[in-house]
Amino acid sequence: MQERSSVDELAEQLRRELNRYSPGGKLPSSRALVERFRVSPVTVSRALAQLAAEGLVVTRPGAGAFRAQARTAPAPAGDTSWQEVALSADGAADLVPRSVDASGVLVSLAAPPPGVIEFNGGYLHPSLQPERAMAAALSRAGRRPGAWGRPPVEGLPELREWFARGIGGSFTAAEVLVTAGGQSALTTALRALAPPGAPVLVESPTYPGMLAIARAAGMRPVPVPVDADGVKPALLADAFRATGAPAFVCQPLFQNPTGAVLAPERRREVLGIARAAGAFVVEDDFVRRLVHEDAGPLPRPLAADDPDGVVVHVCSLTKATSPSFRVSALAARGPVLERLRAIQVVDTFFVPRPLQEAALELVGSPAWPRHLRAVSAELRTRRDTMTAALALHLPELALPHVPSGGYHLWPRLPDGTGGTAQAFGSGGEAALTSAALRAGVAITPGRPYFSAEPPAPHIRLSFAAVAETGEIAEGVRRLRAACDEVLG
């Protein structure tokens, strides 16, 4: 049984038995619960923590767990209706929308209910994470002299140097800032490069979290279509001319969600177009360390071939480790670096030093290359398993591109134009997503990946967040049942 499911089941059992104890009464010891329910001490600890978070149990270190005292009646609710006016008053210019939509991000962050196969996840399953290596690195880091002191606001010099070597070219540690995860780095970059109300060019489709960042900052995402070879340069040039946008945000390597890699002949063209427009390119190099075993040599980051400071480079350790290992980097050349630094200092001061020290310990250990090799092999196996299962059970889904890196596939749904029984009409993505959840598999609809009207319906299927390949095959079978329900 999965750990999450065991915790939920034990918490529910204890919840039902709480009435046996008077308020303040002591529950059985953790050891007694382990023996009675035949679960691990970790499961008992997490179940009790869940009840404590619900206010049903109080835990006291060294004493045990106790039933919480009866809750007092809640205070009368206040009147918050005034906030509707305050939050929607955008001023005379009316240029900066103040609502923030995080729904596209929450889709990949939300954990599905127990028993639901997680095809919507955006991170490695715990079985693929280097948990022991991270724990050992954190332990060693905590014992370093000065590990709990204040770090330089730009980040530890050794960690900045490590990130600079990974970017390549002539980047130095002085041109790198350590940041708290890729999302934070992208937020800093966009705020540095574009004022509220400005247009920002984005790939279409693209990562919903980036669209949310732009919109939350009052910017207007303008889509530039992507094909199997990455962004289309001619359309990029047209978009710069039409909008005067100060920046273009892209993922040249294993783009999310299409998996496309920017073709060699387009790389220099994209940089030239941005340079001619007097604009920046924000390069989100988010999954370079999640390359599949059968991939050939990877192209260098765009930033490595950019001596003129056109590219602001973002890279992260999070995708290859754990969602909680939020250590990333921003790299840039020229005056923009000082603006990036200033915004980061204002927003966060600095990344906690123990986490930076742990990152140094991790990437410098023999366990790090072993972990990357193991993940590379496993992701290839999972990708092939999902691709084969889709071909067998869902041949009507088009899969024109199978990536050699990253953690997901981007199937296109039949859009209904052919008038056949195997076509999805308007709203097909939403209907299929709901039906899939009822069938026991969580998927991600394609609509949030587009900043304007999508040209066709899609879904995104992750193969990294499940426990093993057997779940992939079962998840696709459940998705077949959901398709049959929607199609009738």
C-alpha cells in the first residue's frame, strides 16, 4: 500500500475512535499503534500530525498524543464585502489587472485523492528522488562552520560557480544569483524586464505558471506558436514588430508542454531577432538534468552563445531532486544583473544558507551523478511504457512528438471537425478531465497552457509522478474508460 494511502486510512480509523477518550485524554502510544495497526512509525507520526492539523489531537513531545479540548463556538463572521471594491479598483489608467489566477499552477501541485493515479504531477515521484542523498547532504551541511549564518545576498560563491560551469560559455560566478526555485527566478526576471501593462512574448503553448506570473504582475502575454523545432522565428519577429515587447520567454530544451527542442538553425536566429528588437530572451532551462537515456548530446543553453547579454538564464535543481529542494539560479550579463539582484533582495533577502550548503554537498557527492543516471534510465522506460500504452488503448489520440527529455507527453485530442464518434467537441478537455478523475486517473487539460484561444484540444500526461510503470499502464486503461464515457 502506498504511504499516503496508509496515513489517510490510519487517520480515519483514529478519527472514528476519538470519542472513546474524554477531552484531554491520552491516546495509545505510538508503539502501541504500530503494533495494533501493523504500520510503520512514520505512518503513525504522519497520521497523528494530520489529526493535530485538524484540531482533533494535541501532541506533546515526550508525553504522547491527547484528544483536543472541545472547540469553542466560532466568532461571528465579519463583513468582507468591501474587499471586492478595493481589490478591483485599478486606477484611472485601468491597465493593470489585479486578480491573480493560480488555477493553471495548482493543477500540477494538487495531490489527487488516495487511489487516483497521478498523471498530472510536475515532480518526480518520491521513489525517484534522491532522498537519502539529500538527507545526508542536509546533515553534513548543518554541521559546516557558519552554516546557519547569513549568506551573501547573491548566494554562496561556490554554488554560484557550480551553476556558472553548468551554463557554459564564459559565464562567471559574478554573473549568477542563487534564487529560491525556478518560479521565483522567473518572477524576478519578468519584473526586472517589463513594467506593468507591457506585452511579453511567450511560446504557445507554454508553462501556465509563467503565464500566471506575467498576469499577476499586470503584463500581457502575447503568444508565439511553437512547432516540433521550437518557436517559429518568422512569427517571433512579427510579434516583436507588432507589440514592441521588451522580452520573450522560452524553454529551448524539452519545452513544457510540447517537449520540443529549439532546432540548431533557429537558435542564432532567435537571438538575432531579439537583439534587433532591443529585447531580452528569458531562457527557462528547467529540465536539462532530466534528459532520457537514449537522448543524444544536448545543445548548450542559449546563454552560452550570447556574449551581448540578450539572454537572462534560469535553471534549477528542483525538478531533478524534490519539490521542496528549492534552489535555482539566475544568470545575466550587463546592467540588468544589478536590477535582478535588487529585485531579489527586496523580495526575499536571500536563499537560506543551510539549503545552499546542502545543495553544494549534494552536487559534490558521488551520489549526484549516480542519481542522474538512474533517473535518466527510469524516465526513458516510463516514457516508452506510456507511449506504448497510448498506442494500444487510445490510438485516436495524436502524439506527433515523443521527447527525449522531461517528464510528460502532450497528446492532441480529436477536435470534432471530422464529425466522427471518436471526436471531442467543444469542452472536450474539461469533460475528459472530469471523467478521468471519476475513473481514477488525474490528468491535466491543455487549455491553461495557451495565453489565447488554443488551436486544438490537448491533454498533458506526466509519467514521472507515479510509483512505477505498472501504474502507467493501469492509468492509460482508466483513461480509455474515461474517453468511452465522454464519447458515448
